[in-house]
Amino acid sequence: MIGIVRRGKAGRLPAGLVGLAIALAPATAKADVCELMDQATAEKAAELLREAKTLVYLDWFAPVTIETVEVRPYEDMFEVVVNDAIVTDAAYAYVPGAPGTYRNIGLELGCAGADVTPVVPDTPFAAAGGAPPAAAGREVARVLGVLELPDLFEPWLAGDVAAVPAAIRAGPAVEARILASTRRMDDFELTEFSYEETGATVHAVDGDWYRVRLDGLEGWIAAAEAGTFHPVAELLDQSLTYLETTWSGDVFAAPDRGAGRVRLDAAWRRMIGDVLDVSVNELREVDGELWVRLDVLWPGPCFGEEMTVIAAGWVPAYGPTGSNDVWFFSRGC
């Protein structure tokens, strides 16, 4: 079963300690975002917040109850303070709107910030009906893992080339024609698999052979001419991971594209950014397809804050076009 969990906060201040600081601007001026306001606008913001009773700010998914609202002068600025704490940008402050939605008070105050989303649903994920979306975009070659090339890598770090060239063949066999012979690491399509550890990107595996790409061609290299192979499942299991921009937004209840699913709302996605951190719980191959059971986190583990699970379920490691929709941070935080 898919879990949509909204426990505690997922932002930059503890729930219950939310506020809004608004700086003074000339009455005729309009700020790009709600960081600069005159007293009248600050009073209007306070009025909206008092009427609202709850507030969603920035990347918070659980609404915060508004207990107190004040307008305070500060030098040549005005602060609107909620629950004795300050939030600095009304362009990301949301209060209840139509049933099931939150509206952006920044727009009501006259902000023209490019990143403002007028209305968001009251939860970032909701049940999605019908079939998953069809493949969109051009087909890409799946990345199956990363192959170490120690004989080329060490000289490469020293600004040199390898003493013995690596042979790239037309097929996964020693009898296959040699397409290229290179001493240079830079000739390969490369992927960093750990901190400053780089290898050849692998797009197919056939026994002890790996299909790789060089400038202008694609061919096979033998395991005997290479080093350790790191499959995608290993990289996802042992690294900090995230959902790529190619991800459809769907989280499935089971490792099956026909299973029930929830989808990240497009308005929330604009608010929180294209990349979402995840915690990998399980990897499973079903009918030749790799699936990842994960928790979707906001904020992620590198923010130094309490993490909130905003959705939990299964995501295919590869999108319909072959994109690696679940990926990893090679350098961690």
C-alpha cells in the first residue's frame, strides 16, 4: 500500500514557530518577491494571516496553526511576525483557499515573483487515475552501471596516458573486430561513481563484456581489460539517492506499472524543485525490470533537519524512454 505521510515539519523552522518578516519599500515601489513592503501592505498580510488560521510556508507540507500575528517596525522595515518567529518571503506563504487547496498570499499582496505558484493542493501527492502516461521524449540508452578502468584512470589523474591501450570491439567476443584502441580515459563516456572515482558508463552487459561509448562510436570491452563493475542496483543501494527530472512523478503501490499510484502535483513540483531526495528500502527485479521501493523525503538528508516522508512506494529505476529516473549523488552531501 502506498503511504502518504505528513508528520511534523518539512521546512526550515520547527512547526509552530513560523513568521513573516517584511521590509519597508517606498509606497510606489513593487518588489519582485514579497521581501520589501510598506506598512499598509504589511498590515494587509497580517490581516490575511489572522483570517487564515493556518499557514504553509515554502516546502512545508503540514500546515502550521497560526496562534499570534503582529506587525512590528524594525528600523526602516516592517515585520509581520507569526508565532513569535519570522519567515522572510511572503511569495512562498500559502493560506487555505478553496476546499482542498492553498492560495499564495504573495500574489494577493501584489508580489510579482517569477517563482510564485498561485494555488497548490493541500497535499503534494494525490491518487492518480487511469493508466500511467505514455513515454515522452526521445529514447535514450539505459545506464546499467559504471566500469572501472584502473589502467587508464591512474595515468589520467596524473595528466598522462596509459602504457597499454584498451581495445573496443564490435561485439562481445575476442574474435570481434577492434573498432578502436585508446590510451586515454577522456575518450570514454564517463560517470563518477564515488568521490573523485570515475569509470566508463556501461549501457549493456553480456557475460564478461561491457558495452561502452567512446567519441563517435559504441563497442565492447572485456572484463579482463577493465576493473570492477558497479551495477546500478549497487550504486542506488549504497549511495544517497534522488529522483531525476525525467521522473514522471508517480509512486506505485507495488512493483507493477498497472498498480495503484499517487502522483506529485505539478504545482508542488514547481515549488520544491525538480530533484527530490529518496531513501532506498529495497531493489527488486520484476519481469526483467528493476524497481526501487523508496521513501520520498523533504527536506533531504543533507539539510541537517528532521526529514519528512511525503510519499512511500515503488518507482521503476528506468523511465519509459530508458532514462535513469532514480539516480545517486556520487559525492554524498
